[in-house]
Amino acid sequence: MQFSSKTNCEANMNVNYKSNPIINVCHTNFLGLTLDSTLSWKPHIDQLISKLNSACYVIRSLKSFTPLETL
């Protein structure tokens, strides 16, 4: 992954390791965080939103017939 600022243009670099080209990616998962080339939080937040929406739906569904202490 090549890091750049949000205002700076990306430099196209070809990186090889033992004569094998390394493919440039826009974002990657590293230690549980989703990082993009500008080091912004947007891809990580987008991933968390879908997980949190699922959890909220389950809690909302259980709320009608489960005691509050159990939730």
C-alpha cells in the first residue's frame, strides 16, 4: 500500500520482491483496523456500521420478550 495525503496525487511506483510484483491496494485490514491509502477512518467506520446495525437489530427484537437485565 502506498500512503498519500488527501490533497497530494499518488505516485505510481512498481515494487518487486524477488522478481515478483507487489500489487498496490487501496485499503487493507491490519490488526483489526481497516486502513486506506490516506489513513482515514472511513473504511473502518463503514465496516463497523454494518456490524453494529446487526447487533442493534437483535437487541431491538429481543427487547419485547426479554427482561432488561438480561439484555
